[in-house]
Amino acid sequence: MMEWPVSALTASEKYTLITDCVVPRPIAWVSSVDVLGKVNIAPFSYFNIVSSDPLIVSLSVNRRIADNGCCEQKDTALNLLSGGDCVIHIPSHDHAPAVHATGSSTPPSDAQIDALGLQFCAAQAVKTPRIQNCAVALEGRLLQNIEVGNPVVADLILVEIVHIFAADDLMHNGHVHPEPYSINAMKRP
């Protein structure tokens, strides 16, 4: 049996070990809007259900290290904290290349979003648009932000879901069945 005292691990080793152990992790693809109205889209594997009544999910947004060595919030956290809402998509297998492309440390530009073939449409209950061809979308409003660490290294954001969209072809016997459609059903390499 292998054992690892966490205090002896590097940051990279901690990341690898915890992401190897906590599986499967669902992938959320989150759209948000900045103060100028520009849409941002980013994937998150630190995403899950918190409660069903009220319907709350969590997003953990790790902060990035700035050139000055300080941790700064990423665009999704900034947008949620300033705008108050987002749309959380459950991506399909077909979206995998676009999900990967939007996962870089810099937000995709409008041209990159267009090149990825992403088209947005109006959401029903929030101002942030949803991805038109995503079969599952959860429209949500910011409930709470919890700064994690000292110094702060992540934002644990609680989002209350206020509207759910699911494509008709995912409905079976009154239930949403996104698998095997969902990228979350894909096997790890």
C-alpha cells in the first residue's frame, strides 16, 4: 500500500494525486459576461452539486499567479462576482476540442470563439447567453463566493440554478439522460 504525507508533496504532485483519486469529475463549461458585455467561456473540472433544494452547484476557480507573484482572480470568477450570473453547460463528445481550446490561461477572443464554431443564444432567466448547440445548460445566479487559502488561491463559488435547459433527445421516461452524449461519460486517457 502506498502512502503520501501531503506536507512532503510538491504542488504538481498534490494536483496529480488528488485528480487521480477523485474521479469521475464532471466537466462544466461555463459562460459568463464581463462588465463590458463580452462573453467568456471556460471549462472547469472542479464542479459539482451542493444541494437540490435549493438547487445549488459549486465551481472552484483556482487563481492564477500574476507576474508580480500575487494570485489574481480568473475571468469567470471576476465576471460572476461583478455580473452575478452564468450558464453552466454540460459539454458533449463533439465539444471536446472546443472545451480543451477554451481551457487555456488566457480567455478566448471573439475570433477564437467564432473559429471554434460556438454560437450563443439568449438564456431564459439570466443575462449571460448559453451555447446554442449544448444539449444541457444550467442557468444560475451567484449565491456566495468563498475565498480559499491564506493567501487566497481559489474562489469557491456557489451558484443557485434558476433555469434548466435539456434537449428533447435527452429526455427518456421523464428523466434527462445525457450519457453517452456527455463528455463526462468519456473514459480518461
